[in-house]
Amino acid sequence: MEKHRIFTTSFASVYPHYINKAEKKGRTKAEVDNIICWLTGYSQEELQEQIDNKKDFETFFAEVPQLNPNVSKISGVICGYRIENIENPLMQKIRYLDKLIDELAKGKPMDKILKS
């Protein structure tokens, strides 16, 4: 089976879109970074290194230090798919991130987004 094209897309090429989406709704790059670091366990420096090295999504998630243990609390529909039912583990991780950025852009408070 062919890989989905998002898997080989550079995270660095999508990252500005996450920031743009958030900033259009009055949120900040720092909040986007906070969400990404919360989800992946990357430090701010490690995240920047992933971006600078233009790692693709497959590598970006393969090198995650520690996926947040609360990811199972992320639920809902993103891009027409229920996150809990996505079978491909990599696609599910990408959609977790998409969902969190969506919640940020919709004005949800950070403590609710980060499932604290």
C-alpha cells in the first residue's frame, strides 16, 4: 500500500500553516509550540531542530521523545474522520495535532486543549 502523501511532507512546510491558523484567531506561535511540545515531548529546542532539519511527518513522529499519555483523551472529528477510529497510528498522531490546533483556533482555553 502506498504511503499517504502527508507522511512524506516536511513538518516544517506545514508548521507555518498551524501558526497562521492560530494567529488569524488571535492566538500565538508560543501557544502552537506549547501544544506541539505537550503532544510530542519535544523541548522547544528539539522542536526547532526538527523544523530546521525539515524532517517529514513520519520522521517527526518517529523521533518523538514521549507521546503525551493523555492523547487518548483527544477525541472528535477532524477532516471528516473520528480520531478515535483512525487505524493508522501515524495518521492518528497527525490528526491529534490537527485537532489540538483546531481547538486553539476556535478559542478553547489552553488548559482544556492540553487535557489538564
